[in-house]
Amino acid sequence: MPSSLTNYSCPNCGGPLRFDPEKQKLVCDHCGSVFTAEEIDAHFKEKNEEAVSVEEERQEKEEDEILHQTFSSEDLSHLKAYTCPSCGAELIADENTAASSCPYCGNPAIIPARLSGTLKPDYIIPFAKAKKEIIPELTKFYKGRFFLPRNFKEENHIEEVKGIYVPFWLYDGDADIDAQYAATRVRTYMRGDDEVTETSHYQLFRTGSVPFEEIPADASSKMPDDHMDALEPFRLDEVLPFEMGYLTGFYADKYDVSSSADTARINERVRNTIISQCRASAIGYATLVPVHEDVDVHVRGVHYAFLPVWVLSTKYRGKNYLFTMNGQTGRMVSDPLPLSWPKIILTFFLIFIGLMVLFYVILEAVLL
């Protein structure tokens, strides 16, 4: 029976394929075969086209019966059931899932209909950091965080690790700046026995046009924006044309935040960056007060890309913590971590004692 899923299995033995970040190729752990993403996409091209047609035409009668056994009516509008072509098991996926894996046979499961036409990404950055690198990177991330509870590293259990291709919009354009500042310079000098302070006042003007390209904004409502922003920079000069083969062994969601909805974030980001640069260009002034700072941002082009992110869900003393790692560079960010109040109090106490001793030494020197 035709399926709207495509299992990216090994053409030689039928085993599950996975993308190896170290080899930058797809490998089969059963027979050792190695393929490029382009080779696998070409091999499955016909199946993908068939899967798109099935997805467009299917009536979902059988799938609805399965869903109603487990999920509420509220959930049903966001969930769909699929049949694994390899083992016949039922896979439940939400409306945005584009790549997953069968929990029974382990074969990568890709839904081509969610990666075709206008939903097909322009670019992808393949994972460069393998799963085995996560724990060493997490250990490095803990270092230098003196105020973490002593037992946090031992008791913070990893509940789940997922490699996810997160949908991003990449924006190109330019911005016009027209700004005016009131600035002062202060000079102090002696005139005879008098100390004279001289203040000079200036009007500064900054105008011009600033181009920008490939500014990213995540296009998934599932992913926290603050985490995704903090994972930057991605090395966008390493983007490749999108091939479905890169998704094998990982998860992927299609975008559910439109490029127009993300434009407000980009406008604010560009505006803040340009204003910061304008202010930084006013060197040698004692004060700088904005009179007006007008920035007009013009988005000229938008590209759709999948960028690699490792997501770690952990639990410490009943509370969940989210860690995310840039799958290309290894940069890691986290939710606010717990603090050890005994360490904080002890540090404050030692600083206080140190200042008191220093004050006493200075006072003794003055009195002598």
C-alpha cells in the first residue's frame, strides 16, 4: 500500500541510515555502506514523489480511527497517523513534523509533502557535532559557573537528547539611518589658583544606508526564541543546497511562523544594531544624548533554511531544565540554572571580610 512516508533505508541491506556529522555522509551501521545525501535523494526521488501524491489524496479514515483511540478531539487537529513502509507500525506526528524515525524498526521516516513545493528549504547546514560530543560540551559549559550547586552535575539527569533541524528564515535587505545627538566634551585645567571646567556642546548627525544579509530568525513556535538567538552565530557561509538525505537520523519540523510574522523581530534587531553602531562611532565625548534616531528597515529577500540544533531536556530535583547546543559550532545555552545560596553567602562574607581588612590597613597607615 502506498505511504505518505518515505523510509530512508540502506539501498544495499534495508537497514536504517543515519547522517554521520564526522563523515558528512549517510552511513548504514548494518552493512557499513556510505552514501552522499545527493545519492540517497536521487535513489528515493520516485518514492518521495509518490509519497507527496498519497499525502495530498489520502482520506485519513483509518488514521482518524487510530487517533481517536488515544487522543482528545482538541489534539486531533494537530496530529496525524502514518504507516511505516518498512514494518507497518503506526507513527503519530504533529502537523509540523517533517522528519522523525519509526520507534519500532528505527528507520528514518520523512514526510516529503512537508518538504516540497513552497515548503522546501533553500538551504541546510548539516550537523557537524555528533551526539557523543554533547556530554564533553556540557561539562565545559558547567566550568566557571562557581555558584552552581555542588551536586548539580551529578544529579542533573538527562531525560532526552534530540538532534533537530530547526526551520529558520534568513533575511537580506538594507536600512536607512537618520540620527541626531547632543554631545559634550569636558576639559578641566588650572588658571592660576583656580580649577576651571570647560564644557563644549556639539550637535552630531549620522545618516546613511547599511546593507545586511542572512540575518536568521527561527521559524518554529516550539523553539524558544531566546535560546535560538543565543546559539548564534551559525557559519552561514557553509550552507548547502537542501537535500532530504541530510535529515536521516534526526528530527525536523517545517516552519509554523511565517516570514512576515518574523519580520518584526528582524526589524527590531537591525534597528538596535545600527543605533548601537551609531552611538559607538561618537568617540571622545563625555555625554551623548539622542535627539532622534530614525531607522527604516527594508527587507529585500528571504531564504528558508534548516539549521542544526541539539536539544537536551534534563531534570534536577523535580525541575526541568532545557539546554540547546549549536549543532555546527558546539555553542551551548541553557535555561537559568539553580544557584547555591551557601556559596553566594560565603563569597559575600569573604569579600566583606577582605574589604574590612583592607580598610583597617589603610586606616592604620593614615593614623601612623
